Amino acid sequence: MNVHIVNGDTVGNKLTDLEGDIIIWREMYDLGPVDPDMNDRLLKKRAGFFEKKLGLPAELFLNTCRLQEQELRSIPADADITLWFEHDRYDQTMLLYLLKTLKELGLTSLYMVTADAYPGIEPFFGLGQLTASQLAALHKDRVIISETQLHEAELGWNAYASDDPRDLRHWLLHGECSLPYTKRALRRHLSYFPSESNGLNEVEEHIFQLMHEGISSFTELYQQVRAQRPDDGLSDLHFAAILDHLKPLLKLTEGELPRYDAEPEEAVLELTYDGIEVLMEREDRFDYAAGEWWLGGAAVQYGEWRWNGGKIINKRT
């Protein structure tokens, strides 16, 4: 039996000519709380977070997660499993979780199709840009996932999901990982931690700079950030949640930010006086904008964890 595990419907709908069952994984481990043990208690915590931040109904989230976990656990022990994941932070955190779980289930006949570029496609964001025939050609060159890589993925997930992000930094410095893009993606993850200088992370700093230069529409902000940071894999809903989390350092002047439970209405934004003060490093964002937020397993709503470009610092110790 052949099984294909893919991120999202776009790729899944293009694999129908390939032999085997398709499991479409619908989760986003680059946002919200995670834990080395993703049990039902943690799923409920994630459901509440996504309902609040994205407008995704908690019941829908829980039902989707439980159904896909059931599908994963129903894969026969002798199945050949191909995982389709690209290079970015969004996909690589998902890949780590799946490899860790498949290892725990004793499923070891594993293959991978992955890419961070494709001839003639620039910029390359992911496999969803490819045609069905291009994806089928990639499948012919799929690579085996080794037992060593499964072990590396387990250690990588545990470091990412730790409530102390220094564990992730230590793993990135000292842990072995032969998965093609994982360490690159998780180094990018560190740039999402608040800076020492003003509490803005690299993405937020970039957003504020663009707004200070006069870019005000949600769509243009999202397109510019996405083009500058193709290793992040930011969705529009994730990006909208980041902007919403920055209030009152910015404000809506027109429209509404995208949410799962609302019709699109183009948002126009501007920096407030306090936002400019933070951008100029005269104030710290956590004196104004705080609230529940997670990076991997680390709670960062109070600004205690900071990234100085070289190491993670805990301001409370």
C-alpha cells in the first residue's frame, strides 16, 4: 500500500494520478502552543488559541486534528509512505512532528519529496506552484528517510517544542540533522523571538519599516514580507494574527484584517505614535502590546525571551 502525506489541499488535489491514499495534513505548528507530547489537552489549548487569534472555530479545529491523527494511526505497518514537504518554517515544523509520530507508530518505510527551488519558477514558495505532471516527476526521485533521520527529527521536534527556547538553540548548534532544510528553517524561527533593542522581532521590525515608508494596505504588506522571507511560509491568516497582536502600536483605518470566520475586507493600517517610538528604539513593544503568544513551546507574551542575533536571553534570570 502507498500513502502520500501532504501539506494542504493544493498539492493533495494534484496527486490523484499517483497510486495510493492521500492524507492532507491541516495544522500549523509555526503558530500557537506546542509541546513534545501533543496530547488532547494540548490540542484543546491550541483550539482556544486559534479561535481567538484566527477566528477558526475550536470545534472544527479539534475535529480536524483528531480525524487526521486517526488517519495517521490507521496506516498499515507495511505501507510505503511518501511525505511531500518544502523548505520553509511552516512545512519543516510539520515534517518534524510527523516524522516523530511515524517513528513512534513503528512506521519506517518512509520516503520524502522536498524542494526549495524549481527550474523556471521564481520566486519559489512551494510545491503547490507545480503542475500535476511536475509533481509526478519529482515523485520518481523521492529519497529514503533513514532511521537516523527519524531520530534526528524526534530530537529536533523536542527541542522546538521545549518551553525553554535555549534547548532549540543548543540543538541547532550541536545536534546532528541530515534532513535537507530543517536547521535552516529553525534558524529562521529564532528570528521570530523579540529583539533586545525594542522587543520587535525581525518580521515585526520589517512590517514597521514598510509602514513607516508609507505602505499601508494589508495585501501589499503581506506580499512584500512574503517575498522577502520565502523561508517562513507565512499564510495570510498568520500574518494577520501578527498584525492584530501588535495593537495598539498600529491601528486599522479602513477594513478588517483577514479571519477564518469573516469575509475578506481589505485592511488599511498605520503606525501609532507609540509604534513609531518603538520602531525608533525609544520604547519597548512589551510596554504597550502584549498578550498570549507562543514560539514553538515557549510562551513569549511578556517579552522575557529575547534574541540578540546570536543567542537566546531570558531577561528574568
